[in-house]
Amino acid sequence: MSHKIKRAAVLGSGGMGAGIAAHLANVGIPTLLLDIVPRELNEAEKKHGLSLNDRSVRNRLASASKKALKKQKPSPITSEASLDLIEVGNMTDDMQKLQETDWVIEVVIENLDIKKKVLADIDKHRKQGSIVSSNTSGISIEAMSEECSEDFQKHFLGTHFFNPPRYLKLLEVIPTKTTDPAILSFMKEFGEDVLGKGVVVAKDTPNFIANRIGTYGLLVTVQEMIKGNYSIGEVDSITGPLIGRPKSATFRTLDVVGLDTFIHVANNVYEQVDGKEKEIFAVPDFMKTMQEKGWLGAKSGQGFFLKKRGEKGSDILQLNYETLEYEPRQKLKTKASEMAKQEKGTKRKIKALVSAKGDRAGDLIWSIMKPVLLYSAELYGKIADDVPSIDEAMRWGFGWELGPFELWDAIGVKESVERMKSEGETIPNWIEQMINEGHEQFYKQQNGNVYYFDQGSYQQQHFNTKHINLKRLKETKEVIKKNAGASLIDLGDELLGLEFHSQSNSIGMDIIQMINYAIDEVDTNYKGLVIGNQGKNFCVGANLGMMLMEAQDYNFFEIELVVKQFQDAMMRIKYSNNPVVSAPFGMSLGGGAEVCLPAAAIQASSETYMGLVEAGVGLIPGGGGNKELYLKHLRNIPQGVDFDLQKVVNTVFEKIAMAKVSSSAEGAKENGFLDQSDAISVNGDHLLHDAKQKVIGLADSGYQAPKRTKVPVVGEQGFATMLLGAKSLALSGYASDHDLKIAEKLAYVLAGGRVKEGTLVDEQYLLDLEKEAFLSLIGEAKTQARMQHMLLKGKPLRN
């Protein structure tokens, strides 16, 4: 990459502009956030005697947006420190600062004339060779830049982020006829490697790829709902996870996006297309009425759903689109929907649904999927150059588990096309041709490579070299050992990978056995080990169901054995002769965090939610987590600095007792779960590659296992201090008697039991205290009630 982006500017500080600025700051890029100068004073400014010439007034819009980033949920920033990288200003006084930036992103109102004016102004002030892009969601990129200078046009393209930019993976990059191909390939690489995005190159057509197909799909769903006389709640009950779509399904998604935004996007296509397509993009009358009434969804407090507080808590009501009144939410339950739920995997669930002709759920899914498949096939070549770009855009932008062509493969291309024809549909020529030539799939996999159908033959799909896909890797590399909970894979470069694949990646005896086997292998035949996987979450903790069952059967000997073996396995990770690197992402809780803490290093995905949460189920960590978090805090104190041991242990005590979970990997660093030397991957797809590089780096620099040393503890006096804090919480009503009992056991472990302050104890002594405390808590009726509640409801019980 000859280009470098060291500094950026975002023009337009609305929700999207501020979100993009926040994401740039999250990845460490200093960003200038500018907006227009207000035309009049607000009440607070008048009260303070300010004038329109005051700098604070002139920068008010950008300042307010930056401030709002702190309060938004989910948070657009990975750490409050990110905010220091955002400098605010206005588009009258500060345009000359664009001279210092390498990338300028325009995010002003969706109006072609206004965008042209802003771009002309950027052209006047930017430095030659700097990249300029527009974050429009549908205005022609070509049209807005046609009057700009030649250097500007060479360095200009569309960069369409999806909202919220921190969490949604898709970045559509849209070149114009004059965009320099080197700039396009730089932005694709930069988008993936630095911004952590899934980048898709789109053509300059209305709404590009994801919004074009996604909006079409939503409008088709609304029309089929009306035609088939389904209710809003019924549609949402079967258009979510059952068919590999987000939990928010159809109408809850619209409530989150905002009806006004959705209507704007739909109208954008409506005005630029004709014929049958135009009819689909016509927004139904009841939605226009909702917009007039201000029922826009989450931001206005009501939309397709309304949350109503009743005597028994909150009820969610659905809108009746005929009467425009709210009524109890309905769910669609049919023979096919129940059968589909029993199927394993999304592909089989969808196939079961669409093949159930005459079933209300099956008919609805077929009637909304069929037009989307045909529409995607018609747009192939017009909105994107290949099949994977369309599928990736829908997966990354709309959270679909399967893109349209992957979906088509899942239900069977040949048989579904025959059914479509029998129902009078016109099939795009290239699909007919594909089937006639004997090709019945859009994708094929061979020798760990993926091939997609393209103009008469199969082309190899190329991925970023940093993207290691375990499923494909296992086709070409040896799986050295496997059991129900985990697999040991040859990652190449003399490294092993330990992949968890139990339910929710929870830790049971099978995983513990594989950890031991992996360390044996690594110590004799390999350079190092990566513990990582590509499940939904890294690991949500120990197998709670198994533990509860044993406790209810009074099998305490069995539980003691499991705890001892878990602790021993964690110590083996810590003292392995060769480096072990853990690669957490998503939820890395309880036992999941305990697998990371003793590793030689952690390579965490930016979106890692880490914490020791055992107190929520009435326990304390049982795999050495208490000791390791305490040691990590001690290690993070700079050498030679005088410190108060009691303060350190109090901090650790509070984090474990309150079951604190980080809201990002940066947060985990601030919470002391990651050391300063641990690293963060912004792109989750690159996590295993980065973890591999970490192991190689450690091995090549002459890694030596840590020396076993004694641990300083606060002893009896420190125990009393921690307990005092917990008691004051209980007295003020923040903690129950059982919370207090858990806190007492935890304090005892962290304090090192009944010894004198400053005593040096060995790790095994602390592990024995932990095991004893764990066993005594799991025998408590109230702990078992908490465990049961968590397993059934997925929420902690306060008892």
C-alpha cells in the first residue's frame, strides 16, 4: 500500500457521520469532524450571553454529536479514550485543515445539489493525492463529482458504511469511471485490514447492492403479508433465526432502522426504475400513514410494535395494519414451522419450510424468497460483477446467514427453478443456460478452495490472505485428534490450533482432555498453539448443565475431579514450554476468560466481551481465574512503582464479585483482562492469522515458559477489608444474603485465607482454596436455583 491514511476528516456530524468518525477513532485514526455553522443561538447560548461569532456556537453541531457518542447504546466507541482522537470544527472556519488529512469522507444530507457544493469546497481545500469519498446510500457517485478537478475525480469513490459503523461489517466501495484502479484496490485492502470491514465492490446504481436487495425483500414481505392475511407478529415469528436472519426479523428490523429512513431508501429506487420493479418499491399506504403519525419505530417509542407496561411487566403489542390499532402479538405455529425447528442447520430448516406446500408458514417463506432469488439473479452483472459480492453484501449488511445464491444452493437450484416455472415465473437467461449446461450449483468446494459460477464456468473465489477459514482448512490439513468438544488442527508453520465445537463452546471434560493432549503435542512436536474457533462466541464458560446435574445428584466427588482437572489444564497452558496464544472474540465469559488469562499472550478480536461472571450463577471462578486475574493486575504495575496490595486485590474482588464484562477488547484491556503486550484484531476474520503471527513471534524470539514464583497476598486483614465493602453493599440493599455469601468465599480465596498480610503463597495453595470455595457454593440450594434459572431463561436470578 503506497497510500497511507494517518489522518481523516468527516464532513457531516449526524448519526452516520459521527458513527464513522467514532469507528475511525476506534482503530486509532485521528479524525476531524465538521458540520455547518448554526444559523441561530439556542436557549443555553442566549443565557450565557454568547453570539453567533463565538467558536463554541460555530462548532456546536459537531461538539454535540461528539458528546452524544458517550451516551449512545450500543456504544459506537470501543473506549472513551477513542474520543480524544476526534477534533471538532465547522465547515466555514476549518476547511483549510483538510490540507492535513489523507482521507475526507462526505456524509452530509442526501441531496445531490448540496453534495455537489460540499465536494466543490473539498476540492478547493484538499491536498493533491488525498482520497475523497461519499457515504451516500444511493445518490449517483458519478453525478456528484462530475464538475470536480481531474485529480479529485481520480481519487474519488463511494464508501457506503452500514449503520452502526462499529458493529456492521459491510463496507460497499463504489468506483466511478474516473477512479484510479490503484485507489480502489488500496481502499479495499485498507477497509479490510485497518477498518476491519467486509468490503464489497459495487456498481454505481440506485442503493448499490445490499439496500437494493434488502429493501426489495422487505417490501415483498409486506405485500405478501397483506395478500396472505398474515399479522405483523406472525411474519416476524418465522422470518428471523428460523430462516437464518437476525432475531429482529422483518418488522422489528424496520423499527430499529426507523421507518423514515426505510421509506427514503425505498423512494430512492422507486424514482429511478420502472415497470414491475417500480410497483414493488411503492411504499404501502399504511406505512405512509404511520410516517405521518410519527410512528417511526424505536426512536419515536412506537412503530410496528409498541412496548406497554402492564401489571405483570412489559407486553409487546403488534400493530394491526388494517385498523392501525395495537393488539396482542401473535406467532405463526404450523406443522412445517415446528418441523423446521427440529432440523439441524439453517439450510435444512429453510428447505423443510419451502417444500411444505399448502402450509401457512411454508407458503409465506416460499412467496417471499422466490421473488428475492429471481430479483438477485436479474441484477447480477448490473449491481455487482459476481455472485459472491451479492451474497457477501447481504450477509454482512443485513445479517443474513445465507446470501441469495447460497440460499438457492441450499433449497436446490434445479428443482426450485422447475417449481418457479410451473408457477408462471420468468427465469433469467443465464440461470436457464447454467442448468442446461449441467451446472446445478452456484458454489463448489474442492481441496479447501471455493469456486463460484460465472459466465459459463466456475471461477476460484479469492479471499484476503489473512482470512483463515477453519472449515476449509480442515479439508486440506490434517485433523490430528478430535472428540465431541474440540479438534486439534495442523495450522501449518509448525503450529497447532485447538478448536472448541461443543454446544455454545462450553467447557466440559472433552475439552479439558483435548487441552492436555494439545500441550503434550506442542511440547514435543510443534512451535506453539493457538486456542481459537469460529463459532458464534469464543466460549460462554463451563458446561453449567452438567455441573448442576452432578450437584443435584450429590456427586461432589465427580465435581471436585472436574474442577481439579480444569485447574490443572489451565496451569499446563501457563507453563507450557512453547507459547500458547488464546484468540477470544464475542462472548468470552467465565471458563472462556479462564482459558485466556494463563496463556502466554492473548490476541483478541476488537469485539470481545470478557468477564468472570460466575457470581451470576451463585459460584466463583473455578479454573484458576481468581488467581490469574489478580496476577495479571500485579504484572501490569510498572516495575519500581510503590503500590498498595490491598488496593489491587480490592479492584480484582470488585470485578469478579460484580461479574463485570467488558464491552470491547479495549474495555478488557482497561479492566485488566488483557496486558499491554496483548494485541487486538479489528477484523474478526483475521483473528486466527494474527494469533498465529503472535505465536511465531514469541517462538522465534526464544520463548521461555514463565518461572514459578510465589504470590503476595493480603491475608486475614485484607479479607476483613474486602468483606466490609461487600457488607456495606448488602446493607444498602444492593446485594442479597446469598450475594454476600459468594463475596465472602471470593474474598477468602483472593486474600489467601487466614495468613498474615504480605505472606508469599504458592499458586497451588490458592487453587486449593478456590476449589474448596467452589465446591461449598455449588452445594447451596440458592446457587443451584441460580444455575437452573440461567439454563432455562438465559438471565441471572437475584435470590
